[in-house]
Amino acid sequence: MGLGETLRKAMDKLQGASAIDKETVKETVKEIQRALISSNVDTTTVFALSKKIEENAFGEIKGKLSRREYVTKVTYDALIEILGGKDAPQDPKRILLCGLFGAGKTTAAGKLAHYYKKRGKKVGVICADTFRPAAYEQLETNTKLAGAEFFGIKGEENAGKVVKKGMEKLKDCDLIICDSAGRSALDDELVKEIKEIEDNFHGDEKLLVMGADIGNLAKKQAQAFHKAVGVNGVIITRMDGSSKGGGALVACNETGASVYFISTGEKINEFEAFDANRYLSRIMGYGDLQGLLEKAKEAEMENLDPEELMKGNFNLRMFYEQLKATKKMGPLNKVAEMMGLSVKMPKEMLEAGQEKMDSFKVIIDSMTEKERVDPEVLNRGRVERIAKGAGVKVEDVRELIKQYKQMKKMFKKFKNIQSEKAMKNFGEKGLADALRQMQAKKAAKKLRLK
Ligand SMILES: Nc1nc2c(ncn2[C@@H]2O[C@H](COP(=O)(O)OP(=O)(O)OP(=O)(O)O)[C@@H](O)[C@H]2O)c(=O)[nH]1
Ligand SMILES: [Mg+2]
């Protein structure tokens, strides 16, 4: 049983209990301990976490949470804290990958290339593994699949030399990724080789690749690699297969070596930036957890900036935020209604299910920044590229664009009316101010659709 399932079982205990008292919390904590220990999380950490939950479970409740919800949140926060994670580098120039035999470096090189290519970068990959015979072909295949450029010198034994030439050859790329050879242990030979590569490469990100199956041994390995070659981040692979993934994540967090990415399968897109929050709610299969957290935050419409909206430069990023806000409380219809405007949200937009929202998110993530900010540039070629990158059909991308255009039209209407009718209703303030007021907690509460 994976970490997700066992944690879920522990949380079910909490959800199913008839009353939330000290005994229930103790029972839940026991289940969580079992889940974490079987996932190879260090016992000291497990006990510290247990103590934290038990101590905080009966604290003062702020906001409108039930005790059950409050304890769930306390538990969830404690788990997030031990998992850690840090935002993946947004604009790296040179990424060096290192790690032991079979850790997943070469696979990760292709995945990283794909990840940053989708974000609009021109990516090149260097094969500095001059040790393993088929390393060249394997990396070349992965790189091509990602649509990135490849450089290697077949038969060359000196990794430093390959890197030097590769840097020259790929100098037009925004990002260069360098794959290195593994060894069965971090021995002098490996350290010497990585240093030789690094002398020619000068990576701004030096990432250690480790399989999730090593569990809490990840701590020792991360520390050793950091000391020897100065790694500053981690990629955990094989998160799909191992029940020890939780242990590896927690152990890395303890060393301060941030987990930037996790790999969840062999396919090129089975790879994601690690976000403890998202990871936890997904592995625990808790759709309702997300809702609960949002309720606790009470930050409805937090991403809606009325001023931006009213400037009329409505783009796809705003479209997505809008859709999210709309799903939460359906405010736009109401805002319009209150002002006596007959602007209706397209029905399919209000009915967009979570699945559709997720698919929209992947599509928008697969666009370049330029495309998100100025969707008008989306021509046939771009749409095809985006569909491919997001792993969806071309029609799905078209549907997103269609909905975006509908919403944009609606905002235009808003904007035009603002100067006439809304001005009359709201005096000097206009719609922008009216919308801002709507953000006030009180109004948000009043409008929230239950
Ligand atoms: N299931 C699963 N398999 C993976 C994942 N990442 C890599 N693999 C597999 O693990 C094996 C080793 O991966 P490589 O990328 O060749 O590892 P490496 O670190 O480059 O190995 P060396 O170059 O020999 O040191 C391959 O069969 C990959 O397909 C993952 O996230 N999940
Ligand atoms: Mg390799």
C-alpha cells in the first residue's frame, strides 16, 4: 500500500468518528504514524509530527470550521511541513544532472527538456556520460522525443571535452541540460568526473537524481553529493513504484536539499514540479480536502484583479483565474445582476467540471508566456504544438480558445457599459471599484453559492 492510501485510511478514521475528542485524535495520529513509518519516514520525524498534531488539535478555531475540519487542517499542515518542496527553477540556463547508477538521470534529462520546452524555451542536451556504452543513443532518443537539440561525441572518453564542445555547439539554446554517468557509489572517480564536467559546464542548477526506493537513505546521499559536488536540488524518480517515496521526500526536506521535481513513470510527460500541497491532496485522493482548505483560507476571488480586468487586456491567464473564481462562487452573473445589466455567463462556462478545469490548466501550462498573454497569436501550428505538449486533442485546445473568446467578449461588454450605466449606478466609482468591493469578505460570503 502506498503512502497515499495509508494516509487516506488514517484520515478516514477522523472523518468517520462520531465525536472529535482526545481519543479520536490519538487514534488518527497512530494511523498516521503507521502510514509514515511504512513509507520509510524517519521515526524521529514521525514522533515530532505526532506531537505537533496532538498539541494543536484542540487549539482555538478561527473562522467557520468544525472541530473535525480543524483537526484535519492541523494534520494536513503538519504533513505539508515535513514534505517541504520548493518552486522549481523558472528560468534555469544550465542544469547538470548527477547521481548513482540507474537513478533515472538520462530519463530525467529528456523529461526536463520536455518540461522546459513546453514553457517556451529552446533546450539543448549534452551527453557527458562517456562511461556506459549505450548512453549516447538512449539520451539522443529521449532528447528527440522532447523536441530538443542533442549533442554528444561517440567514442570520446573525456567527459569534460564533450561538455566543452557541446557548450559551443548549443550556445544558442536558452537552456542546456547535461547528463552525466552514474557509478555504484559516490567514489573518487565519480567526484573527479563530475568536477571535470562542472569546470566546463558551470551549472546554475546542479540536481541530484535519486530513485524513491531508497527511502530515507536519500538524506545521506543528498548530503554526500552536496559536500562533494555542491548539488542544490533533487529530482526523485520512480515515485510511481515505491512505497518509500514519502521517506525520500521527507529526508530530502530535512537536509535542506529541495525536491524540485518528481518523476512518476517512464513516459516523457510523467514528470512534474513537486508541490507538497498538490501532491498530498492527490495521493490522499481528497477532493474535499481542497475545498476545506479553501474554506479555511476564505480568500475568495483572491486572484481577480478588477483593475486588470477593466483595462480590457483580458488574457488566458486571467481567463483561468476567472473560471476558477466563477466555479467557486459564480460571481459574475450576480455582479451583473446587481447592477441591472443583462450580461450572462455562457452556460458551459459555469458548468465546467473539475476535469475540464484540469485539462484547461494543462493546456495553458503548455503555452509559452507570449501565447498566454496574447492569445491572438494562436494559429494552427501553435495549437497543434500545444495539444501535443499537453497530451490532448486539438479540439480541446480549440474549445479552450472558444470559451476564452466568449468570456473576453463579455468583459468587453462590461467595459463598455461601465462608462454608461454602471457609472450612473455607482457614481464616480464605476465598475472597477464595484468589483473590488465585491472582493470584500462580506460580499464574497453573501454571494457564495452553496
Ligand atoms: N517506473 C519508472 N521508471 C523510471 C522512472 N525514471 C526512470 N525510470 C526507469 O529506470 C531505468 C533507469 O533509468 P535511466 O534514466 O537510464 O537511469 P540513469 O541514472 O541514467 O542510469 P545510468 O546512466 O546507468 O547511471 C530505466 O529503465 C527508466 O525507464 C520513473 O519515474 N518511473
Ligand atoms: Mg544514464
